[in-house]
Amino acid sequence: MTVLIDLGDPRGLAEEPDDGPRLSRSGRQALALLIVALAGLLACGGSAPVPAVPLHWITQLAPPLAAPVVFADDLVLAMHRGEAGRSLVAVGLDGAERWRLPLDGDSTEVHEARRLGGTLLVTVLDSAAAAEPWTTYGLDPATGERRWQERAYLLGVGPGGATAVLVGMSAALDWYGGWDVASGRRLWRRTLDSSFWLAPHLVDGQLAGMVLVQTVGGGDRVRSVGLDGGLGAARTLPPQASGMQVVGSLAVVAYERAGRRRVAALRLPALETAWDVAPTFDSRHVYLTGCSPLVCASAADEVWLLDPADGAVRWQGRIGGFTPLGPGRVLTGTDERPLAGVLRDVTTGAELLRLDGWIPAGTDGRRLVLTRTDGDRTWFGVVDMARPGRVRLVGTGGITLDRCWLGGATLVCQSLIGLDVYRLAD
């Protein structure tokens, strides 16, 4: 049995309100002792120990440390934006600084990080750079020592974590290529002399190849690219094709034929047509994305959930926006009021749980972490993604500005004066 004792007004016993019954100091002390004794008896009678608070505040990262943050195993990475320059700072899960690395740039923020054996890959973005805004570093995860760097962003990492694919963009030249993760040695590189779109093809979370779309002679052509840079046969896309996305083992694209918007799926890596369907879209602007295990196609405020096997519509609805939350779950909006959300089963559209007023902070696929700010306090809740019957309260904190990042059991939230670091117990 869990016993909760209301400790009352934080002003203390000496600041009673003017109205209501009064007790002498000795009377108040006796009453407090009686409540504590009763709580102890109830706890013993329940035989179950009082559980620890699931959410623990660890520390606050004060400015000039700034969001966003990314996670890499046991490190939290943030940017130190001092007057003298920018530095990448690694903080341990205990809140202590591990190391910092001075960086170039005026408006730099950390974008992505992955630890691969004895190498930490970190991509940063300088949004104020006139050219080559991306830089990827190969670092020693223990000390932050810089081993290599390239003016490019990380697209993905191949099986085993030995090869990374980088994409570089500048006014003079765009390119993509394979790099050895440990040494930074270039394995291969291809230049791009026309507008392009490049996306990773992932299998079990690892890079299996890429999908490349290039504009050639007024039309778009798509081809698959291997991890060794090998190019597959080119295929011409239909006119007015747009919104291509890689969803599982498919490359899906929206296009128009005979006045109707359609969705075609090409099976990877051969790019053979898997299916071609024409749902009743009300808009010419169709957005495609993965809603594992289905394909989401949205137009205006309506969404269609398509079966990846044949493109059949599993369900559709006018739901005011949606956010995929991992396998089998999607968060949709409602037309009732702001901050009203519904957690649904992706495959059926069934409503699983209303989340009115709660803001998603992140998910690890097993649990969804939520925040809800009321005045000067933020409530934190957790939903079991497998059995989403309720929001379980796990703790409170100070004001949170609706910006949180979840990495494993570590939660970092933007507050009014810094970044609050929490530890979430199982």
C-alpha cells in the first residue's frame, strides 16, 4: 500500500490563513505525530514497501549550454554557445561534464551522434554558414579528441558499424560517399551535378543502401545505390511525381494521372512496381511517410493508412494531423480543441487512449513519455505502448517549455533558465 501525506502549505506552521479553525502549536505537533504514526501502521499493514519515485531530477545544464541535445550511449551532447566561440560539450548521465571540443561557426547546433565501437560520430549544423553548413566529426568518446572530420552530414551506417555514408553540399559541388568510421579514410565518392534527393534504405535499423532521385532533362529518374557506391538501373518517374519516401522495403511516390492523384510503390532494391493505387484524395498535395507497419498518405487534415503488401486502404479519417510513434502506434489530433490528442492502433485506427493536454516528450518504442505544464509545475507521465490503458504519473518538475528529448532512460527538458536532466526508472 502506498501512503501519501499532504505536507500542506509550504509557508509552514507560522503562517496560518486568517480564516478557518486554529490549533495551538502543541496541538499541531500532536496532530502531525498522529498522522505519521497512522501512516506507518497503514504501510506496515499493507506489507508492500512504498515505491521509489520513478522520475529523478539529476542536474540543470545552465546557459550558455543550449538545446537541442542528442544522446550517444552514456553521453548527453549539447552546444556551449559562449561569447568566445562554440564548443561541443559531453555530459555524463550523472550530470558531470566529461569533455568539451571547440568548434568553428557562429550558429552551431548538434544534430546527430552515434557511438560505433571506439569511435563517436557527431554531426553538427551551422545554420549561419554561407556554404557547407554540415560537419561530421570522428571523436574519441572518452576524451573528445578529434580524429577526423568532413564537411558533410551523416546519412547512415552500414552493418557492423564499419562504413558510414556521408553527404556533402556546397555552392561548388554536391557529393555522397563511403567513409571508414575508425580512420576517416574515404572509400568511395560520387559527385552530383543536378538537383537530387537521397534517402537511406534501412533494414533492421542498419543502412542497406540508398535511393537516389535526380532531375535529368526536365524529368526525374530514380535508382538504387549500394553501400559500395554501385548504381542500379535508372527508372523514369511519372510526370508531376512528388513526395518520394522510403518506407520499409518500398520507395513510395505520389503522382498524377488522368486528373487523379495516385500513389505508387517500388520494391527495393530492384525498383520493380509493387502496387499503384488511387485513394480519393481531396488535395493535389499528398504527403507520404512510414507508419510502421503501414504507409501513411495524408492530404490536408485527412490521412489514409495503406497496406504495404498491396496498397489497400486499411482505414482513413479526418484526424487533424498525425505523428508516428513506433511500430503499431500513431498519435493523431482532434478537431475539438488545441492540445487534444488520441493514441491509436495504426493497423485499425482504433482509439486506444485520449491524451488531452499532454505533450509527447519522446518514445523508446516501449513507453511514451509525456509532459503537462500547469502554472510553475510540469507533470511527467508514461504510457505503456503495448497496453496503453492510462497515463501513469511518474513525477513533477519545474516549468518545461514543451521541448524535451528522450534518450534511453535519460530525459532532458528545456526550462526557463536551462536544461533540466532527469533519470527515468523502469
